[in-house]
Amino acid sequence: MRFRLRNFTDKNLYPLTGLLKQLGRGMDCDIVIPDPAASRLHARLEKAGEGWVIVDLESRNGTIVNGESVQEKILNPGDVIQIGGTSLKFEIDDQLEDPGESTRAGSNQAETPGVFSRLFSRKNKK
């Protein structure tokens, strides 16, 4: 089963493919959130079995799911993620999968802090 995020404001759809999706206002993020209350690298979505987990990356304003502040949470269809003033709905994607798309992940902790924060301590907080 595939999933996607739907932006409540502009109705953009973001298919969740690959293993990781970075969210934030930084232009190098997979899902760019042009919101001044979003950190440059705010949160990461990680593929977990058949679903997805959201991980807050020590963002300044936090990550909210269904009205509750979270550090890490398994997402269910219908969950609403709030990053700053931006709301994204996690939903089932009924579109055909594009087998050519992949998500990048670097071996350097600075490039992928969400995944590697569990393995290595972070020296610099944002």
C-alpha cells in the first residue's frame, strides 16, 4: 500500500516513495514547507514495514500529529501533521507507483540526521 501527504492549504500532493522523506523549509528537503515557523530540516518520514513513521529532528517549534507534540510516531491514514502553520494529511495513495523514484540517504550524519541520530549522538543542535 502506498501513502501520500496532502497539504491542506495549497492542496499539493506528495507521494511517499523510497525509504525516507525529509520535510522542512530548506530547498534540499524532499518536501519543502515554505513556512517561517518550519526549521530548515524539520522532520523526517521513515518507511517502517507497510507504513511510515514521522521523526522530529529537534526542530525549534516541534512537530504536531493530531494536536499532540511528538518526537516519533507511527502514522495512520487520516493523521494530520502540523509543521508551523502548515497542515498535511497522511492518506492512502491510490495512484500507480513509479518504480524509478528513490529517496537519497547519505552515510554522513549531517546529511541524514534523523536516521543516524539513533546510532550516533548529535553534536550540534539547531
